[in-house]
Amino acid sequence: LSVVQVARMTEDQARETFRAIRWAATDGEPVCPRCDCAAVYAYASRPIFKCKACHHQFSVTSGTIFASRKLPVRDYLLAIAIFVNAVKGISALQLGRDLDVQYRTAFVLAHKLREAMAAEQDDMILSGEVEVDGAYFGGYVKPENRKEDRKDRRFKENQSGKRRVVVVMREREGRTLPFVFRSEDQSVPTIRERVASGTTVYADEAAGWDELHAAYDTKRINHSISFSDDGACTNQAESFFSRLRRAEIGQHHHISGRYLAAYAKEMAWREDHRRRPNGTLFLLTVAAAAAHPVSRMWKGYWQRTPAARG
């Protein structure tokens, strides 16, 4: 994939590309998003279609996460090309500058792409050999200037309360599932839901993972002694956290706890598809965006009150 190739597309070429990916099962022939009828005719005066069965009028992006769009289709394809090419993610500020749109437009667009990419993780169940680990993000408390005024930030009363832990379940040579909790031990019920019985689970020495012994063949590694011992390690989980840390430090600089799960799922998607060429990543993301319904969270995000946005 070359970003230049996408940028040089005409709007008609961009529509044809999106159309071919969205309706690949019918060789690019449009299908009504309301009743799934294939009997459709195109308007000559406008780039829209009309269903012969239910008379619903729709465009190439109707019913997708890009529904009610205001930008040209080419700009959405260009945004996807830029987004997937960024190995450590891309900030909304940089994406907005590349697309020549406002920061708020780029912010919502990037989160729509994250939501579409993460949809494949919704019903995923892991099995085989699964590594489990947690890492804390956010809630930084700046120390006082003078030493005598500083407080021990390890105590709860001296923390901000915004600190969250990302718990990841990762198959060896397989898929990655991240979730966000306030503490590691709160993740055990979710692990038991998303990891199949009979799985061998690898975890570190944290006390929160003691409950896993009751449900799985659990092998532990004490990191104060070694990072790997006879196959027991959490190196694949640590690889995911490394990518997420690089995204936070190098691109976003700060990730709000409200959106931490979205960024974690994006990095899980990137980690799972890291060895695929960027052209394949582009096609996968366009297909995910075309198959994903209208976002209930991000549609009209900036038109809501600040309290509604959280």
C-alpha cells in the first residue's frame, strides 16, 4: 500500500474501491442495508442507490460506521491508509493535520476506526497456551518541588484514583484480548469467561492470579528470580504492553481512563496483524469499517453535552 496512491484517487475511484470491498460477496454490486435486497438501481444524477423492494435510498457508506459522513470517501480511505501505516498508532492531532480537518473530526474518526477494528474481538475465546498479565496506566501524580513536601505515592490516599490496569490474555502464536479494570484480581471472572477450559495459563507471581489454579493448569514465573523458566513466562503479554507503552509515550502522551480500553484493543489488533503487509491491513480495516454498523458512541459525539461525553 502506498498512501500516495490513495491520495491520488478521484472521488469516483474511491467510491468504487469502497464499494468493491463492502460488497465483495456480490462482486461490488450494491445490496440494500435495510432489507438485504440485491434488486437495486443507481441514480444518474447523484451517487446513491434505491432499493426496488423497500424503496430505501442509500449511499455506498450508508449503514456503516461512516454513515452520515461529511468528508469525501477518498478522505476516509486516506485516513485508513495513514492509520494502518502508523506502527505505534497515530495521534488525532497528527491525523487532523494530514487530512486538513479539525482536531475534533480526527479524534472521532480515529476512534471509529478503533471501534471497527476491535469488533473482531467481541466473541473471541482463547485456548491452548495463554499468557495472562497486567500493567497499570494513567493516574500520574506529579511530586512536589521540595523534598520535605513530597508524599509517598504508593499509598492510596496520595493517588489520583485514575489509575487503571490493562489485563491482557494472549495465546502463544495466536490472538490477543485486553480488558481494563481497577485491579488485577477483578479480571479473574472475565478471564474465566474468555479462556476455554483445559487451557494452560501462564502468569507471574502476583497474588491476584492465585484463583486461576482452580480453573486451569496454571504455570507461574517469579520475575524477581528469572523472566523465563522451563517454558513458563509471560513474554508475549509483555510484548503487547511494550507496544501499548510506546503508543502512549511516543504518540498520545496521555490516555484517559475512559478511552484506555479502545487504545488497548487497537494495539492488540496491531500486535496480532504485525506480520501482515500494510496493504492487507488497509483492506482489513476498510472491510471492518464497512461491515460495522453506525457507532452508538461516536455518532454525534461532539453534539452532546460535556456530561454525556463523560
